[in-house]
Amino acid sequence: MRQPTIFLSHGGGPSFWLDGPMARAFDGLKAYLGGLLDDLPERPRAILVVSAHWEEPRITLGSAPAPAMIFDYYGFPAHAYRLSYPAPGAPELAERARGLLAAAGVDAALDPTRGFDHGVFVPMLIVDPGATIPIVTLSLRQDLDPAFHIGVGAALAPLREEGVLILGSGNSFHNIRAFFDGEETAAAGFDAWLTEAATKPEAKERDALLERWRQAPFARDCHPREEHLLPLMVVAGAAGADVGRRVFHDSIAGKAISGFAFG
């Protein structure tokens, strides 16, 4: 059956495996991720994950048959570096996706050595703890152009009909320096704008707003650099005419965080 497209927050580093208030702050997100597969029309045959933690000069797909772990976070307890997520890769799906991109005029490459960064393994350890669903990872392009990434998603949309879930892993708020400052106005204002934009009933209006996200209230307060927002652009592009809905909303350390699904 046709799969939706989903944009979610992957938390903060190895947030779900920390102790104390830091871990408890992410309880709501953990519960949402744990039930994500139950809300799909059927179990996906594979998942294409657009990670905020992978940027390349051109769009690149991870094509390793057995991706390794990439611990791209720092300063956490030793057990956070012993996490394992042995989900299989899907080289044939990576090649299929590259073909779709090429047909749309998007230059793309394969990386047979790329492993799972924490934008992939942190949420997926909660979504599919048995690591049974094959995963292909997709990079962002370094210029972080929103219109280009919407186009990338549109090119990949046929995968949805083939049982592939397109999952954008980022965060609707990503300003590390401000995360625990106790100020709530900026995150709430931007979240309200983002929710309105992502759920517009007309795809052209939705995509036009997302392309101009920098003009949104508090845009740079919430995203000093937009790599954690760009997976939403890919997801929205793959949505086509499907109307978005907010499927997750919580206040984490006082910051409004939302996730969206299309289809």
C-alpha cells in the first residue's frame, strides 16, 4: 500500500538513553516514535531516511548492505557509544532512488561506505527496535536550498507506491545554545507558523511557504542554520498533493516541537 511521508524530531543526541530530567524531557517524543509503525497503512518494505546530519556537495544515497554506526555526538556517557542498530541496508533501493533523481535532472551519487549517523539510529532504535526494516539514508545538499530539496522529494515520490516510507529526520526547533534558556516565545511563534505552512490544503501554497521559511516569525532564532529543517522540505516534496497534518506536538525544555505526516 502507498506509504505516507513523515517529518520527525530525532531528539537531542542519545536523549532516550540518558538519565534524569534530560531523558524525561523526551518521554512524549519516545512514545510517539514507539507507535509510529502502528499508524502506517502497512509495515513498509524499506525506509528512506533523510538525515539532518549528513551533507554532501551533491545528493548522496547510502548503499552499504550492512551500514556501520556513526557516533556523531560528543560528551555523553560511555554507554551512549555502545548503542547498536544492525538494520540491513538496501543497495538496490539506493540505486532505484538514484535513477529517479537522475530522471528528474538531479545529480546524485551512491556511497557504499556510509553508516547510520545519530539522525538515523537514534529514532529508528525506538521506531523499529528489532532493526528488521531495511534502511537507505539520503544526504542533504550542502547549499541547503529549500526549493531544490522540495524537488528532490518530488522526484522520489514514486517510492511511496512501492512500499517505501520516506522519513525526514531533523527537528522543528534546532538552536542548541537557546534550548535550555527558558525562553518560549520564539519556538512557539515559529512552530505556529510552521504548522500552518505544513498543513496548507494546497500543495503549491504549502511548498511556496516552505521555500520562504526564512521570512517566518523567529526563523533564525529557531534555526541559526537550517539543516535540521531541510528534511521537512524533502518530505513535503514527496507528499505531492497530500495534505499535511501535525502528528506530534510537545514542549521539550520549554521549546515547542512538532512533527508532520502527509498522506
